Amino acid sequence: MRFIWYNIILGCLLNWLIAPIAILFQEQANKRKGFLWMFLSDNVTGDKTWRPNLKNKFLRQYFWMLRNPMQNWYWKDYVEGTESDFSGCCKYKFVASPATWRTMKCKDTGDNHGRIIDFENSPFGKQHVTFKRTDKNGKVQNCYRKSTCIPYRFLWWIILAKRRSGHEAGLFQYNFTFPCYLYKNNKDGWQLWKNAEWKEITI
């Protein structure tokens, strides 16, 4: 039910309509910390490497909020803490790192906003781990991360099937995306990935 409420109703349907209003009244929203504030975030204009040619400030804020909906609402109950007692497994080709989310990075930007996939240094594969989290107030939570990020080739594209669900940082999250990248820009990396063998690790 939380997935439907946050990802579909709030993060998608309402966000399309309310995000522009929140942008126009963001100064007042940040002061009042009310309904509109929940749709904003500290980084409302986006990362520097994300759509660097988009100079229109309003459109940049709007598209970033569509990409990262309701960040203030999502992080409002966050409390810093430490993680321990990891247990689980992951399937990978190049990067194991079983405790971290399966995700990707780009060679040209060093983050996930570029056009050239870093196949050798992206933690592609599947992961399912459980762990304990102790926040700074001493509260202990049983948490988990279950995620998948695997590249596929389809015609002129490399498509990443990304799915994650988990309870981490004291918060629940679930999302599914499929970003696409031009095959011609990633041909060498794709061939390297395609020919590599799958491996598994248990912690």
C-alpha cells in the first residue's frame, strides 16, 4: 500500500500537478514546512551533470522533481545511524560489493547522469541482504536491501532493468526504472559485459 501511495499517487499523479506550484512558491513553502514543502528538496535544481544544456531554471527544477519526487517528504523522518551484521548474497560480474544497492555509473560524468556506461565499475547484478541499523538515538531496526540492475541490448539501445525495494536508512523505498543508452556509445563496454562470467558471493 505504501508503494501505491508514494510511487503512484503522490510521486506520479499528484507530483505532475503540484510540483510547478511548489516551485513558484518555494520560498514560502520552505518557511512554512507544509504541504508544498513536501514536494521540494534541498537540491531542487538537480545535479550539475544532469541535463547540463537545460538552462531554463523552471523547467530544470520541474523535470528534476519529476525524476526525484517528494524528496522532503521521503527524508523527513531520517535519523543518522550505523549499519552492521550484514547477511545475504549477490550475483555479479565485475563489482561485488554485496551490501550496496545494485546500480550503475557512467564513465563520462562519474555518476549516473552520463551517456557512456562504466560496465567494469558499475555494481550490476542482483542483491538481497539483511542487516541491522542503529540510529544515533540507540534505536535498532531490522533492515534489508533487495535490488537488481542488469543491462540488456535491444536494437540500438542498451536498457538497464533497475528495481529496488528495501528498508534502509530508517526509511522504506521501492522503485523500478529502465533508463536507455545508445548502443553505439557503449559497444565496447557491452561486449566486455556480455562475455564476462556470472559470479556469486555470500556474506
